[in-house]
Amino acid sequence: MREDLIRAALAVIASLLILYLWQHFFPTASQLPYTVKQEEQRVEKVISVEERPISIQKTDTLLEKESYCADNSVNISTDKMRGKVSCKGLMFYDLRLLQYKDFSDNQSGLLKLLSLEDNVSFVNVRFVVPNVVTPGADAVWVPDKQKLTDDSSVKFVWKNNSGVSFTVECKVDDGYLFSFYTSVKDAKGAHLTHTTCLDIYKDTESIADSGRFASHNGIVGTYDGSIKELNKKDITKIEQPKVFGNNPKWFGITDKYWLTAALFKSRSSVVQVSKEKRFGKSLVKVSAQSYEAEQGINVIYLFAGAKQVEILDKYKRSLELPLLDRAVDFGWLHFIAKPIFFLLKFLNKFTDNFGFSIILLTLIVKIFLFALTYRSLQSLEKMKVLQPKIAKLKEIYAQDQMRLRQEIMALYKKENFNPVGCLPMLAQVPIFLSMYKVLDVAIDMRHAPFMLWIQDLSSPDPTNLFTLFGLIPWDHPSFLNVGIWPIFMSLTMYVQQKVSPASSDPMQARIFALMPLVMLFTFSSLPAGLVIYWTWSNIFGVCQQLIVDKVLPRLKAAKDSKVL
């Protein structure tokens, strides 16, 4: 048995060595520590004026951007956002979310959802009218006010040389919803049938790659009654425009936490996805087209903001937009993950700390599953007792597998043992996976602090054992990011194994003995909140085992003595 353990340990060490050598000789750009990138960007910003060229030749791209960002802009100001709408081309080119920052540190600026800077993203309002000259990207619209607020709309007007007037009345609510009421009138004031388009642009390079457990990244919307996704790989393959008809209810561009999407009230809508070159960048374009007009007025909405579950639920109900809440990618276990999210939010009202809320949730889950866990533990104990008898049957019927199975089933029946009695413990698996999705994609967990060094429950533990928690300046490979909480988790798993019934199968026992070490490296890259959940799940599991082993037998014995 000792030799088998030595071989298994050597296999683990060899695997870690292979991972290290692979990352050392074949590094990827994503392995560069995020803090280093951030520091490099900050260093670039503090370069002295003397080191810069005296005169800068402005490129055509820079001049094009400046033409939209000139003084002819309308300001957006609400409790949740600040931004600007360029009167040239009716472009929403700047939108900052007041409740969120780029990074968790205090020096970070407000999160920019729309911008013409490095990661280009913006929204245009456009018209299509048969046989009529419509406003283009260079058209200068005339606003009736200079500020758009949640209690004051702005009306934009543009006329062509034939006297046809185009009007866009823009409203914004106290959330993240813009409403556009559009109309077109000829020179005599008669309404013209028209199509209103919301064109949403985003730099394709800024779209995150889809990983194994990736949330929505790229294009997302409803099509034929279900969620339709196009990830970065799908977008790069687009050569001809992709058309999504059949009246999609909403469509847009998203990543883990943010969504910019067109929402349709019209019963006649089409979405077209294409690629376009603007501002020196390769952009993906989602063109949302609303055809139907009531009394000459079209209505189309723009959601531009954080994917807060409660807000998306509100718009889903009020605008009758199916599956809008699924823009938050809780995954195929959304029917479990979403209630867990709301339970966490409820607990947070009392704790005011999502870390403590996670611990309370862990306790609730353990209590809820205690009956199933108790039955599973009883089955494990009974299996341990039956194992010698099963081993004897295997010796007797080694040459007759069918007879062996029959005898084993007869033994189970005689001893009143359910061979699948351990399965209830698997009920924890979907809860664990749902917890992972909640901590990974719910924006409420983004930058949510716990205590001490854990200042972001949605990110891995920032400490590292292999640098002596910051004392050694070593640029280590990413798989060696072993923090304090993963170590706690591994230790509690080891303790739980010691107090739990041991497997009678020697091979299984050896595998279980290595699990704390394997899980140590596995959990090191997962969100800190999930590691905290699993650590306390182990602690409560130890308590449950002690109750099963010590307390319940005494209670049963006391009850039996009273009966006698």
C-alpha cells in the first residue's frame, strides 16, 4: 500500500512539473498578472511632458473621433450614469456607470460601458425610409435641450433638403433603459412609414474568449423562443451579414457583467449581425431594426448598463420581454442558481457582508440536506460491514459473474441494504455548481469584500503560499496560485475524511487520500467566495458526522431504554 501511495504522489508531482514546464516554455498573454498590466498602464500615464514629442501628428482616426466628441453633444445625467450623445450622427459615444469601477482599488475610475477610446463601443440611431434621403453618420441633429435626465427627455430633429423631418425623442428612466420615440414627416406634415434602427458597435478584440465555464461573452438575444449566442469565435467567422428574423424580442452585445441591447416593442423586428471597420478598428455591429409604427411613431428601447437581476426582471415583466433575465448566465441550472442568488441577497440584508451570507447559506444547505446526508452515511457504514461478505462471494464465484451478481443482490435483500443509498449525497453537486455560477456571474458579487485580505469574492484568493504570501518576488506560473483559503479548504477536507467512514476498497481509499491535495490546486483558481463556501461546508460536514456518530446513537439508546 505504501508503494502505491508513493507512486500516486510521484504522479501528482510529475503532473505539476509538466504544467510548470509547459507554462514556462509556452506562455500565453493571459498569464501576465493583471496587476502588472494595470501598473504598466499607470506608469505610461505619468510619463513627463518633456519625454513626449513636442508636436503630435493627428491621425485620420483621431480626427474622426474628435469630430464626434466636439462641443455639440447632449449630456446624460441620472443617479446611475453619466454620458454624452453626439449630435453628429446621433451617437451615444460615452456612458459611465456611477455605481461601478474598473477595478476594486480606490484609485480606479468609473466603468465605461460606451467609449471611443481604446475599446471602441458606441450606439447609433438610424432611419430607413423608402425613396427618401435619411440622416447619415455625418448628419448634425438639433436638440431641444442640452441635458438628458430621468425626468427630462430630449428631442432631436434633422431635416433633409426636401423638407422631410426626422424626429427622435429620447427618454431615460432611473435604471438603465433608454426609450426612443421616432417619427418621420414629409414637407406637408404627413407621417411617413419608416424603419428605426439601433446600431450597436463593439471592438471585436475587446470581446473575451469563451472558456470552459464562460458566461455570455459576445452577442446574445432571443431567437425562435430561445437564447441565441455568438461568441468571439463565431463573430470572427462572420463574412456575410447574419440575419435573425422571426421577431426577436431583444438582442445585443454582452460580457459577464454588462449588457448593451436593443429591446423591441414592435411585433415586426429583425436583427442583423455584421462586421465593419470604423475608427481604425474592426467592429462587430448588431443592427436592431423595428418596422412597425403606430400612428406614425416607432418605439424601440436600449438597455445599457449592469446586468442586475432585479432590474432585468423588472423590464422583462413591464415590457413583456421573454428570457431577458437569462442575459445573466446562470447556466443550465438557472432554476437552482437564481433562487440561491435571491437567498444570498436576503441574507445579506442582515449580515451586510456577502462573505458571512455565504457562510449562513452553507449552514442552511447543510441543514436542508441533513436527512439525505444521514441516510447516505448509514449506507456507507452498512456497506463497510457487508464488504467482507461481498469479498468472500467474489472468491467463491470468481468464474461465474452472473451468479456473483445474483448472490450479491440476494445479500443486499437479506441485509435490507439499498446499493444506491449513497446517491443522495450527490444532491450537493448541483448546489455547488449553482453556487459557482452565482459567484461568477452575479454582479452583486463583483468587488464584494469579505474581511482581511479578501476584498473581492468573485476573484481568487490573492495570497500565495509559494511566494510566502508576498515576501518573495517570484513570477510564478498561474497554477501555483495557492492562497490561504484554498489551504484552509484542503485541511478541512482532510479532517472531514478522517472523521467520515473510510472506504473498504483499498484503491478508493488511496484516491480519496490524495483528493485534498488535488482539490487544493483546483480550488486555487476559483472565486474566493466559492472556496469559503466549500471550506465551511467541510466544517459543517465534520459537525454533522460527529452528530451522527456520537449524538444520535445516544439519543436512540436513551429512547430505547425508556421504552424498556
